[in-house]
Amino acid sequence: MVRIVEKIKCKFGFVSKLFFAFAFLGLLSTSSFAGEPNLPEVKAPWMKGERLTFSLGWGIITAGKAVLEVKPSKDGKTEFYTLAHDEGSLKKIYPVSDTIYTRVRNKGLMTEVFRKTLNEGSYHNKSVIRFDRKGEKAWLSDTVFTDGKVRKVKRSADTVVAIQGIEHSIMSAFYLVRTLPLTVGDTSRFSAVSGKKRYELKVLVHGRETLKTKIGTVNTIKVEPVLDGDGIFVSKGRIFIWLTDDERRIPVLMECEIALGSIKAKLLKVE
């Protein structure tokens, strides 16, 4: 078991990796804006509040659970939360506790602040991105700690990334795609910010499938996020996401291929 875990350990960031895949789903216009873009207000069923619970597993091994939550805020803004933690067989071998927070404007779901805290095995990281649309910059702060308790800084870096005003963070990109039509056979290109770079991304819409899930039998659209060139994923494997084929576009299944099979996130509950 330990040897197998060692082989997937560097990829166990799948807790964040699977949800980072959502960054690839921010189907954005290829147009450029001078300064802050003027975008319409997004209206969707989940904008009033939503909580999705997922199981995370590798084969027959239960790895953990994750929660995606939407909380309406004040002044035309919305907050997105992602919480992921370990469970089952891998808990003692490779503990995981990840948190992602995003605050967006309802107009275009433009991110104002993105915060990510990762505690995965011996890796402990906190990063923050603040978007300045008018100044066409994103301010990034990234810190790696020696452990998850004392929080002694191992290394830290601050970076400024030039943006064009339309880039999204990881979670705002995910929620944006849930408001858009997805046509089978289409491939769309778009931009996002993660880490120290802007990425040119694309999403493939493969087709429609009917899946049996914990919430019943549902019609879905299967999509594949792809990054051209080197990117945020260490894994070479492909990632697939199945969204409900209705106006809610709820992700019911996510699959990340690795050398030894695949890691899956399965929807357990919708609130």
C-alpha cells in the first residue's frame, strides 16, 4: 500500500487538481478590454446559494470528500468556497486539508480576491491573488510553510502579472461555464490566471451521456479541459468533467487519469 501511495502521492493534489480543472472551463471571449470590462450581471439558479458535496476516490480506495459552496454577499457580490479533506485508507499516510475562497462581482463573475490554502502531506502552501482590473494587473502572494501548525515560512514570493481585464481565477471560471451553452463538437479558447502566469486554455465538448448517480439518473454533457504547453498540472493524464445537461450545469462526475488508473470525484448531495 505504501509503495502505491508513493506513486500517486505527487498527484494527490488531485483534491485541488480536480477543482483546478475548473479553471479550464472559464470560456472567455478572446477579445481584449482596455482596463475594466463592462460585463452584464450573471443570473443563475445557484447564485441564490448552493452546496455540492463530493466523494473523492482512487479505485476502491476512499480518499476524501470535498464541498463546493456558493454564498450570496452584499453590494452585488458572491462568495465561492471549496473545502476538501482526507478520509479512509489514505488519511494517516497522506493527510489533506485544502481550502479555496473566491469573492466575485456578479457582473461577469469577475474575481476580486482569490485565496488558496493547501495542506497536503508535508506540503503547506497559502497563496492570494488580488485583481486590479483598471490597472490591468493581478497581485500574487505565495508562501510555502515548513509545517501546518507552527507556520514557519520556508519560502515566499510576491509577483505582479499583467492582465487584459477579462481573466478569471480558478473558481470564478468554473461557475462562469455553468451559465453558458455547451455545443457538442465545439472547442473554445480562453484565458485564466493561476500561480505566476496567464494561461491560454481550451475546452473540448465531447458529447452527451446518461449517468447513474447518487442524486438519480441524469443527462450530462462530457467536457475535457486542456492546457496548451506546460501548466499547473504535474500529471500528464487527461481530465474529464460531466455536467448536467440543464440550466444548472451541476458537475456530477470528475475524472483525472493517472499512471495507475484514475481518480474520481462523484457528486453525493446537492443542497
